[in-house]
Amino acid sequence: MKSFLLSRVLPTLFLLVAFGEAVLAQAPADGGPAPTGPTATPLDGGVSLLLAGGVIYGLNHLRNRRKRA
């Protein structure tokens, strides 16, 4: 545990502290264009694919569980 702390955690912590200020995001110079209205985000396709993938994964998991028993 001590070697893990000395070889991985301590150098990582040092680098984060030393260079943390340099990697902060900067604001745009002119502020960018103002949004004109609410943007429409289509959730139809992504949600249905996620749902179908979840159902397939669940059915596969149940089938594998029944094979083992």
C-alpha cells in the first residue's frame, strides 16, 4: 500500500495541484452569439435504442441464469 501511495497517488496529486490552474477553461472574448429560443432535442431515437438494448441485455441475463440452474 505504501509503494502504491508513493508511486501513483502522490505524483498524481502533485501534478493536479501544480498544473490545475493552467487547465481552467477560458471564457470566449466576445461572449458568442445569443440563443434565439429553446432548442429542440430529439429524445425519441436514443431513448428507444437504450430501452431496446436494456431489454435484450435483461433477457440474455435471465436466459444465462436459467442455463446455469
